[in-house]
Amino acid sequence: MTLLSLSRAVEYESYLIAQLAPSEQREQLHLLNALRGELMKAPRLNPEPALAAIRLKWWQDALGDIRRPAHGQNHPVLLALADSPLRDADFLPWITARETEITARQGVATTEAFYTYLDQDVGHWFTLAAHDAQPLARAYGILQLLRRLPQDIARKQIIWPRDSLQQFGLTPNAVDADDTDARLHAFVKHWATTAEALIQAPPPDNAVLRRYRHVTQSWLAHIAQKEYSLTRLAPRRVLLPLTLWLNR
């Protein structure tokens, strides 16, 4: 696997945004995408919390040793980090977000805790990538989670706030990817509407963030078009490279 292939595997939209970025930003954006993706694998690929914690600890140790040749790691992400100005402390919020995913597989307790998690995950990603975070990062993070909700339900890993689920008569243990469930439709619509409100601010004065805003708006439009159904939440990608290029 190369750094580019790892970046693409995490999320096609973020890969395209990195590819369209100025040359001096491109490699770091791919690096951030790829590293975030590798850390995300710890909770997602390990159903047992103990195994997920071991994998995450391996990455935490590896990040602390990236400038020590004795570590002996040939992972493309670690090799790229060794030549970058980034340090392991730059990624502590991501480690914390992954720990939350491991320990809160039945949802975080409150909406406030959910926003803290989003700020540590997508918010910190946007800070590293474009020196900006809220509110666009929160909107983007909400829609990322909505798009993968069917997969998270299947894995029984629900990071959504329990107080919000309960508001719609749902619980993490009882959530089912049933498109006939009006409660689930209402839940998806509520959070899509929340994300929409978060991006009403003027477009950011940053090409990378403007493209992320465009992707967020595209996801919102698609979810609304599908009447907040859980099926086929991802928008068509056919015109995405062109529309991202136009939104410079």
C-alpha cells in the first residue's frame, strides 16, 4: 500500500480534495487522511474492545518513535511522518477520539459529549489540514457518521449521543437499519438539519475548506432527496471531481 492508496481508501472525497490542493499542501493532506484512516481501523476492525485498544496502543507507540530508526517500521504513513514537521503530540486528539469509540460502543451519554468527540476527530483534522475547525468540521463529521450509520448498526458500534437517541424513542441496543422505522427517519433528519444549520456561515476563505463545504452540501442534498432513508446515503461520484475543481 502507498500513501496515496491509503488516503483514497479512507474517503474518496477527501482524497480528491487532497489531489486538487496546491502542490505544497498535497502530500500533507494525503498523510493526514491516511493516518486518520489507520487510527480509525482500531475500533472498526476489532469487535473486541481489548483488541482494539492493543492496536491503538501500537499506533500510539509507533507515532512516538517515528524519528527513531530502531523502531524498524516500514509503514508508508510512518515513513512519511518521519520526514514531516508533525509530532506525535499533534495527534493526541485523534487518539482520544478513537479511545472514545472503543469505550463508548453504545453511544456517548450526551450531545455535549458527542460534540467534544467530533471536535477531537474531524475538528482536529480540519485544524491540522486547514487551520480551522468549527462549525464546518462538526457538520462534516455529523454527515460522515450518518453515511456510515448502517455499517455502524451492523457492527453494533453506535457513537451517537444516547440522549438524542432517546429523544426519538431509540436506544443503542435497539437501533436497527430498518428503512420503515419512522423514528430512525426522524433521527436522521434531525441530525441532517443540525448539520445544515452549522454550514450557514459565509464560505471559508480557504480553498480546501471551501471544497469540504461543497462536499458537505452535496451530502446534505442527497440525504434530503432520499427522504432521510439509510439506503444509498452516499451521493453519486460521477461529477464530484469536476464540481470540486470548480469550487476552488
